Amino acid sequence: MAFEGLADRLQHVMNKIRGKGKVTEADVKEMMREVRLALLEADVNFKVVKDFVKKVSERAVGQEVMKSLTPGQQVIKVVKEELTELMGGENSKIAVASRPPTVVMMVGLQGAGKTTTTGKLANLLRKKHNRKPLLVAADIYRPAAIKQLETLGKQLNIPVFSLGDQVSPVEIAKQAIAKAKEEHYDYVLIDTAGRLHIDEALMDELKQIKEVTKPDEIFLVVDAMTGQDAVNVAQSFNEQLGLTGVILTKLDGDTRGGAALSIKAVTNTPIKFVGMGEKLDALEPFHPERMASRILGMGDVLTLIEKAQAAVDEEKAKELEQKMRTASFTLDDFLEQLGQVRKLGPLDELLKMLPGANKVKGLNNLQIDEKQISHVEAIIRSMTKEEKMNPDIINSSRKKRIAKGSGTTVQDVNRLLKQFDEMKKMMKMMTTMPKGKKKGFRFPFM
């Protein structure tokens, strides 16, 4: 995950100052020296680091900290606020034109994931904002770029406007907007050409498309893994085109996070979305405050709740709660629960969003084997309806059949049944136990 090294360093520094009843200028100086090193190591722009350290130092030795009852915690609050401010302060929402369609130009260098991100953004607009998007294939130079966008459109069931690779991108964009007006599309997402480097021909073409389409948004798609180069690319594109936002891709990769911390300060262009994985729904609005919380080890409960709300069926959740209360929870219900949990994303990433997760030893190196969950699902699917309703009837010959059908062993089947039995007992206890005394249970196969 991005920021891991930076997060470890900053959390270590913050823990040293957290409990202090008195914070001296020397304490602040020492802390800021370590913060400066941590930021530079994370590939944050040198000038950005200098300004950040200056702002935090001034506030940390000012009245709000020195006269506070908990100076240590007050310093951490200052660091969090300044970190949030550095990344843009608040979530910057996508524009909505007063008269549809809203036109979005997607620009960037080759290899940053622009075409895929265009598809992901269309998917997000439809799913979360209930909008009707049209994808436009205006990259006529890269072999298979049009095909790639059309494939994405098919997968997402979102229409793609294309005139092939023999018509100029300016004409394609112009005709796409006419069609969008005619057929009442809410958004037009134009996938423009990229190059391996910024050149005059590319910029001229993009300027012409901008002139013809008068876009409401010009988003630069940039690879977070390229660190400081990402910031330089953003600067060049911004000078020539006047960007309205940046989308950082591969923020889930092994990246130091410097680009996310520098782009807003250097280009004054907000990061609007971040790519957090390969899947077509792995694009999230960027929330500077939540990211600052995660970097400082305070968790990101709001994003976790939003993920859960999007993935969990409310009616089924109520039904399940009722089953837990009456202890009529079956293996079928358990299978459904596993499906709901998997929709939220990789479990190790979800755990890291919990406050204090950084203090759990070994969590950073935790690899939750998704194959184990698949084994549990396979075992349950290999059972008959009767067996799922009443696991007590599963004798040794049935266990052999289930193990064979699921490609697992009899020991695996035994372990699941034992843990399911313990889980049911735990649920029974939880529904009858007074509040405040409830303990958690272990997740099967974890």
C-alpha cells in the first residue's frame, strides 16, 4: 500500500511526542527533523517539504500547543491538519455542467492507465451518481486503444463512441458531443492520445480538442509509482492545458506516496480520484483528511463504512440479524456473508482502515490468503441443501463426499464444521449477553 514507509516513520515520531505533558521548542525541532527526513525519503518535493516543516513548526511552538492541556496530542492534531491541507484540504468533487452533457477530457502519458481509468470513472459515475456516461475513443494512434475502450465498454455495459482511426480526434470529439446532446447523456468522457513523453504535436492536438469541446473537466491520469516524475508531468500538462484535476493510479502499489503529497502544492490542481487496484470498481474519490488519518495511523473508518454501505444489502442484513438472534443461522447464510465481505475488497486492505491497526504487530506483512476463503465456499457449495440447513447430519461418508467435491480434505471439512458450530454458540451467547461483555470470535480458516 502507498505511504507504508512514510506512515511507519511518521507514526514512530508521533508516538514519541503523543503522551508529553510539556512540549519544548527542542522537542518540536527534533520531531520536525525526523518528519523532514521521512517526507524526503517518501519522494516528496523538496520545496513542499520545506514549506510543510515551516508551517508545522510555527504552529507547534505557538499558543495553541504550548497552552493546551495535552500538548503532545495537540502537536499531532497540527501535523494532521497541515498534512490534510497539503493534499488539498477537502474532497474536490467532479463538475456537473448546468446544461448536460458534462464534458471530461482525460489526458496523460502512455502507460499511466488512462484508458482503463476512463472506463473506471464512467463506471463510478453510473453506479454512485446514477449518471448516464458516454465513452469516446479519441486515441487513434496507439494500436488497440480503440479496441481496449470498446472492450471496457462491453464489460461495463456503457456505450462507446468511435469513428475508427482514420478520422481526426478533434472531429471524433465534436461528433461525440453532438450525439450526447441528441441522446441525453449526462457525461462525455473523452479518452485522448498519450505519448511516451510530452511533445508539441500531442499538446497542439489536446489544445484543439479543448477548444472544440470546451470541457468542464480536464483530468490528468498519472501513475503514482513514478514519484517525482508524476509531479513534473502534472506541472507540464497544467501549464499547457490548465488542468482541473488529477487522477492518481496505482496508489495501492508499493509506492512511496510522494506524488500524492506534492501534486496539489506544486500545481495547485486537486487530486480528485485515486486508483486502488485492478478491478473496474477500484477508483475512489480522494479525501485528503482520510488519507492524512491513514498516514498517521488513525484509520479510515468513513471509507470503510462507505464501502460496506455500497456492498451490503440492507434487507439481507436485517434478515441475518434476526437469524442470529433466533440462532437459525445456517451454512447458506454464512456463504452469503462471505460473498458480501468479499465485495468490500481485499481483507488485508480493509483491516488497515481500522483505527490502531498500525499498532497490531505484523499487520503490514499480513497476507490473508483469499484461496482459504475460496476453500470454505467450495466446501459449503459441495453440501446438499439438507446438510447446509442441519450440519449435524454430516457423518464420515458425507464428509468424504464433500471433501472430494470441493477439492479439499476431510480435515478441512471438519475444521469448518467445528468453527461454524463454535460461531453459532458464540452468536447465541452474544444475543443473550449483557452489553459491554461481548467478545469476538475467530473467522474460519483465518
